[in-house]
Amino acid sequence: MNNKPTAAAENKMGTMPVNRLLITMSLPMMLSMLVQALYNVVDSIFVSMISEEALTAVSMAFPMQNLLIGLGSGVAVGTNALLSRALGRKDAKTANVVALQGVFLCLCSYLLFLVLGLTIARTFFVVQGASDIIADYGHSYLSIVMCFSFGIFMEFIFERLMQSTGKTIFTMFTQGLGAITNIIMDPILIFGLFGFPKLGIAGAAYATVLGQILAAILAFIFNLRFNEDVKLRFKSFRPNLEMIANILYIGIPSVIMVAIGSIMTFCVNKILIVFTSTAVAVFGVYFKLQSFAFMPVFGMNNGMVPIVAYNYGAGKPDRIIKTRNLAFVYAVTIMIVAFALMQLFPTEFLAMFNASDEMLAIGVPALRTISISFLFAGICVISGSFFQALGNGIYSMFVSFLRQLIFLVPLVFFISKTGNLNRVWLAWPIAELASIVCCIFFMRRINAQIIQPLRRADTK
């Protein structure tokens, strides 16, 4: 038999019953993600009170915001996977090096978006076909979000350091602080309440970055005080090119997946705005609403990844498979509930955004049709993170590329040529169904290349 660490000496990710462990790891993040989804929706609700053009501007800002979030998340995913794997091997020294390199990469990422925020913010809207008023709103909002994005980059990395070591409860507090700050400050800064200046759409941006900065500060404090598995000794820091390359190797596919999503949204916005800018606003509202379905599943992902990565490092294939299967069950259940709600209450959801008659006419069939894709999406989302946790993020990237750029965008384009906007929304469930086929194919490869060899090693 293999020489393995005893249960007493091992992290809970290698010993706790899998179902209880997955729930313990995931539930705090699922709750905090739901709060994140709430503040995303509340943010757009307050912006919609300014005007429909302002709401459209926020919708058109989404691809760039998504890219920003994706880069931070990708670096954090790579750091998370390597750190958890090191802990699984009981290699504390490597875990500390990984953590510091992750922080360094996030700072570099911020500098990139600072430059972009100072140079191309308004052009981004003009290229999408925005009117002057929408471009002005968009520039005011997006330039602030990008120039102060150090908050979200630091929030991402410090939260993932806690997640990597099983301390997911703390992320509930950090993300909760950020979300609550945003929700409270949105109306105050947008409408100039309690003596604050009336900033309009810029106020929504300042509320967002303020919440992110406070969340980052709290996450940093939690790491220093409560994360005994990772020691952040910045005085001894030196860039480690090999470690940086390893983090990027795992994380870049995640970044590319998000970039693919941003390109998809950018292209779809350009197609929809030919019909009417209200269609773009509806598409943006959909993205806000669907976060209530996807954010809890992403929380499940965040709980699953360190468990899978840890047990991969520890050579425990049965725990890896059980974790994945339970995550599938929970994710699909969440998405079925979300699908039912979207089918039953589309009018009520749209009414929260001061929907005009035109927005309701476009939005009700849009929400009902796109939400059919929810029935397949849970499996695809969990599969993508499972591939990343085992160091095969390239599979996730390929599936995302196929679904969004090979299937979705061309389908939207060609269906739009019929002149029937309601038919355009069918592209989403068709593309999601195609991606499931790819996920099944890659899951079989993972089983042959990683799981079965681990099982053979485990029995020696």
C-alpha cells in the first residue's frame, strides 16, 4: 500500500465525508455569491431610474467588466489549484511561494486595466454602435470601474487564498461586505442623498469600486490573522518565473473563457442594436438576472475546486469522483429551479428595471427562451471547473470557445437575418446543448488519462 498521511495529520479536504465537506466549503460562497448577484441587480435597478439609455450603457459595459473580472478570476483559479495541490502534498513552502506569486500577478493585471481605463473607455462604446448619449454614460461608468479595479483584483486573490485552505466561511463576510456597501452607496451616490453629491451613473461606478476595495482590505486582514496554512511574507518576495508560468498555465484558459464570453457579448450587442437599443438593454437585464442562477453554481465550483485539487495531489481518486458527481446534482437542481422561475415570472423580473412596454414586449419571450439553456448549463459549468482543478483548463477553454463563438454568435447573426428578434434567443439553448456533448467527450478523456491511473496507483 502507498504511504499516506494519517487522518489526524491531514487537512479536512482529505478526510471529511465528501458530501458534508462540499456543502461546508460551498455554502458560504454560494450565499456570498447570491449577495453578489443581488447587488448586481440592485445596481442596474438604480441605474434604470436614471434612464433606459443609462441602463443600456451599463449593459454595453459588461464585456469589458467581464474581461476584467475574468483576468482576476483566472489568476486566482491558477493560484488556488496550485496552492491546494501543494497542501495536498504537505508542501507548505511551495504553497507560500504560490500565494505571493498570485498576489504579484493580480497587481500586474490591475496596471493593465488602469491603462485601458485611461485610454479606450469611450471608444469601447462607440465601436459597439452606441449613440452619443449612451457612449457618454458608458465612459463615465466604465472608466471609473477600470481605473479603480485594484480592489476587485486584490479581493479575488485574497479570497482564493482562504478558499484554497478550506476557510470558505471568511469569503462570505468579505463578499457580503462588498455587496452591502455597494447596495447602500448606490442610491446615495447616484441621487445625492445625505449631503453627498449627485453623481448619476458615475455614482453607481464609485459605489461598486468602494465595495470591492473594502472587501479586499477585509480579505487581506483575514488572511493575516486566520490563515495559518499560508504565510504572506512580502519582504522576502521575488518574482518566480516558473511558478508564474504554472499559475498562468492553469489560469489562462479561464481568462480566455471569460474573454470569449466578452467577445460574444460584444458581438451580440452589435447585432441586437441593429434592431433597437432596447434589445441591448434586455440582454443586459438578462445577464443581471441569470446571475441569481449562475452565482450559486459558481459558489459550488469554488468549493469543489480545492477539494478536487487537494485530493488529486493526495492521490485519492474516489473522493475526486464523488465530489464531482455531488456538484453535478446540486448544480442541476439549482438551474432547474432558476428555469422554472424565469418561465413563470418574466414580467415581474423585468418590471424591477422600470421596463417600458417595448422592453416588456422584447424581454418576456427573451427570458423564457434563453432560460431553456439553464437545463444544460449546470453540467457544463461544473465540468469546466473540474477540468481546471485537474490541470486541464484547456478543455474548459475549448468548450467555451465552441459554445460561444462557433455556435452562439453565428446562430445569433444568421437568425437575426430573418428579421424576427424573438427567434434570435433560440441560439442560447442550442449552443448550450452542443457544449454538453463536448463536456461528455472531455470527461471521458479525463477519466482515462487521470482518474484511472490514480486508481491503479492507489491500489498498489
